[in-house]
Amino acid sequence: MTPDEHKKGAVELDESACSVLAVTEGNGDGVPFILVGISRRVWEHIRDGNTNHFDLRGFGVNAKVVFFGAADEADAKRTIEAAIGEPIDVGVSTVRH
């Protein structure tokens, strides 16, 4: 998170508030894996609707990722639709664990 992205209520940056990100070559099929490890403190921060940002351009992936918390799948979809200003259908994948 850059100083410009640091918002009111953001997690103070120290070792307990870190996330770790790696882009790997994947499992040999040519599709890279993006691995993200989120500390408990960051999880507590984002699960309440706050955000955590990653800029993947430094890894050669022309994308940015924003993680945020939501109450459920419908709430997450509403949040994304509000952010982009249109309904989402195509290209959205819901992963259930």
C-alpha cells in the first residue's frame, strides 16, 4: 500500500500487518500462479470491507489486484458492481471452499 492509498483506519504497517505475494511459473502448463499470503492482522482489516492492494506489474503481469472483505457472495458482487458501475456476468468466477 502506497502512502497515497493509505486511508483512514488502515492497518499500521509492521511485520504483523504484512501480506506476501509471489508469481510463479505454475505447474508446467504455461499458466502462472499468483500466490498470496495474508497475515491475520491484514485479514481482520480486509474482512470488514477495507482493502489491500497489490500491483503485479513488477512481476511482469499487467494488472493490479484489490482484496476486500464482504459479508457474503451477494455483498461482494454488489460491491464490485458499485465500483465498476455496471452489472457483472461474464468473467466473474466465484470460488466456494
